[in-house]
Amino acid sequence: MAEVTTVTGMILSAMPVGEYDRRLVILTKELGKITVFAKGARKPNSALIGVTRSFIFGTFDVYRGRDSYTMYKASAREYFESVVNDLNAVCYACYFAEIADYYGRENLDASEMINVLYITLKALGKKLISYELIRYIYEIRMIAVNGECPDFFTCSRCGSEKELSEYSFSRNGMFCRNCAGEVHDGVRLSGSAVYTLQYIVTSQLTKLYSFTVTVEVERELGMIVNRLEKHVFDKEFKSREMLNLTI
């Protein structure tokens, strides 16, 4: 057998292959996004049967083949049972995993993305804030992690950091009150919404889901996210259909 490598990561998706096997996509800290085959994982007596489904975080012993990896052993650290037992939460988790899959690349350091996905699934399970607010926070932070987030701190025209009040769809940036007259396709934002956007991009991960917002601010965040998606995602996510979302 080839050399075994131990990786830490999250299973983004799992699908049956053949009579007993599973094909997994795992986002790992060490190897980035990899495809792994878990042979015999669907057999009733397999040691892999309970640790090879979507949304399991753990350590995985794998060895490399020509085009993919084969799993030798797995140890789950977190099952996210409160998520997988809630159909609505599962729908959101599938969408979040698909975004992570979209950004993931083999041999690309995925540590930060894994951490963001991990705490997001934790937030889904706790149910302390709305699933839609969790979605807005997750998408903005993941887009920021991957270097595609607009500058929410300075005016795109004059560079001012004060009185930011409008987001431009075409320019994908913020404008202050003095420059907002140049924006013809903008979204007017409250000061609370601007502060929330800045907080989402810069806060410590442990505090990312530690706040709530008013209904109005959540609506403003939704407008920003729905427009931001058009700039950064160049594919249709299958899991969006479960959420009745359209880009």
C-alpha cells in the first residue's frame, strides 16, 4: 500500500459509488480539497460506515492513487447532529458546503475556510440567530477569505472613511454621502448595516455569530449579499434550489 497521510478536515459531500463504496469530497488543512474513495463504507459491518457522510469533521488517513485518494481509516471529532437532524439546517449546510467546494483547490491551504465552515455549522445547530442571517455572514466572510470582498471601509471615489452610505452594484464598492450622487445603481445603507459589514469581515471567528441585528439591517445585508454573488460566483449552485434562492 502507498504511504498513508493523515489529514484534518470536513467532508463536504458524500455519494454512493458501486454497491458498497462512497465518493467523498473533503476539504483538508494539509492537502486542500481532495476526492477520496471510501471502499466498503456502505457495508453494515464497515468501520467507515458512520464516519463518511457529509458534514463530519475529523481526521482521515488516506493514500494517494493516480487521480484520487483512498481512505484507510477515519476518526470523527464532530458529527453536527443538531444540523443533520433538522431538514432546514441541512439545506443551508449543503449550500455552505457547496460554496466551500467552489473555492477549494487541491494543495491550497484551506485552514481558514474550514474554520469558517466549522463555526457556521455550529451556529446552525445552536439556532440562536436566523438561518438567513447566518447565510449572509457566511457568504460575506468566505468571499472575504478568498480575496473577493469589496472594501467596506473607504469610499470608492474619494477614499473617505466617514459617512459611508451607499453600495454601488456596478462598481462593487462603497460611497460616502458626498460622492453618493454619482451612484445610479446603488443600495442605500444605514450606519448600522455598514458597521455590521465591517464587523463580519474583520471580527475574530469566535465572535462571528455572537450578534443579532434588526429586521431592517438583515434586509440590507441580504441586498448586499444577493448583489455581491453576481460579481464573485460564476456558476449555479445546485443546493440553492432547496433554499429557493436565485442569483
